[in-house]
Amino acid sequence: MSAEIDSVRIAAPAQAGVSGRPRRETKRRRWRGVALGLVVPIVAAVGWELAVRAGLSDGRLVPPPSRIAQTFADLAVTGELARHTAATVARVTAGFGLGAVAGTVMGAIAGYSALARSLLDPTLQALRAIPSIAWVPLFILWLGIFEASKVALIAVGVFFPVYLGVMGAIVAVDRKVVEVGRIFRLSGPAMVRRILLPAVLPSFVVSLRAGLGLGWMFVVAAEFMGAGEGLGYLLVDGQQLGKPAQIVAAIVAFAILGKTTDWILVVATAPFLRWQDVVAAEEPR
């Protein structure tokens, strides 16, 4: 008995070391991916800065990074950057929440029921083809020029990719996997939890990311609708006053916020996808 206990004590640290090693490897791979992702923008920014300083361009229409950084600093000192960023983030958050919930519910209904799919999908596909700008006068007429119309426009942009992703994922569930669940006599909730949900989740996360990206695109159109604050307002203000550095700074802010929120979404959904064993998880070569 004492020998068995000693062997367990010896094996425990070894097992902890084995489990800790993949965790360290995953963290190292993640930071390496972040560093690789920064290579292209840093090289492009440094290259353009050097080109302007060398006199190859005057940097008037496309300002160098140093001038854009100065614009960011000026906006931060006056408090405008925080105010406009907060307004835009609030609109995207509200629109993304509404659009994602509606798209998930409608996609689940259309994917689960062939009758509902035949009734709803043709109309929704026709509405999906309408350009975002075409909704602007209608939403202003219905909801006014204030926040409700802006959030509604963003929600429309988020709705369609989420709806398509959820419906397509449910329809594409392998019939053989469902039959296995029926053979084991899984109940309805158990079938959803153990069969359908794991099969749908990867596509659902991708559709959420696509919807979030469109939400950031639609917020620009939304903030063209008479907004008094927001990053879209900075774009319009920079155009009217002839400030290209402010325009590029607003575009860079959109890029940073869009990538940050996408990363947050990926991190938040990662625990639900740990069961996946996919090639994409391997270290880049």
C-alpha cells in the first residue's frame, strides 16, 4: 500500500508537468501569432513614414503615421477621442446585441423547420440584397434621426450573417450523427445539447464574427445620419474641414476597435470550442 501511495505521489508532479507544458506551448503559440499579425501594419507604417521623410511624397492626402499619431494625441487631450469612441462603441454594442439575438432565433427556426424555412427564407434573402444606405431614409422616417434609427441600421447589418450562419449550420448537421443520437434514445433537450449544439457552434461563432464586422461597417452609415458624435462624425468633420489626418485617424480607430472586439469575441467563445481538434490550431509555419 505504501509503495502504491509513493508511486502516486511521484506520478502526480510528472502529470502536472505534462499538463502544464501544453498550456505553456499554447500561450507561446498565441503570442507568436499576435507578433506575426503586427508585422504587416508595422512594416507598412514604417515604410510610408520613411517615404514621406525621404521626399517621395508630401504626405498631404495620405498623412504619415507620425502625423496621425499627433492627431490621436490632440483628440485625446481634448477628450474628443474618448467621447466619440464611447458613442460608437455603445451603438455597435446595442445593434450587435439586437441583431445577433434576432438572427439566432430566426436562423434556428428556419433551420429546424422546413416549413418555416420555405416561408421565411425567400423574403429574408430578398431583404438581404438591399444596400445598407437604402434603409437610411426609411429608418429616419420611422424612428427619427436619433439613436433608435442608428441602432436599428446596425442591427440589420448584423442580422443577416448570423441568420445565414445559424440556419446553414443546422441544415448541414450530418444525418448520421442525428441517427446515432436517436439510436441511444436521447431526449429532445439531450439531442440539442449533445448533438446539435456542438455541431452548430463553430459555424455560429464564425457568423457572429461576420455579423460583428458588418456592425462596424454599418455604424459608419448610421453615423452619417446626422450624428453629433462618434467616429463616423469625425470622418465627416474631417472631410468638411479638409483634415486628412483626422479622417485617417478615424479609420485607424475603426480598425483597432473592430479587431479588438473580434478578439474579445474569439476569446469569449473559445471555451465552448475546446473539444475541436482542427488543423488550424497548429503553429504557423
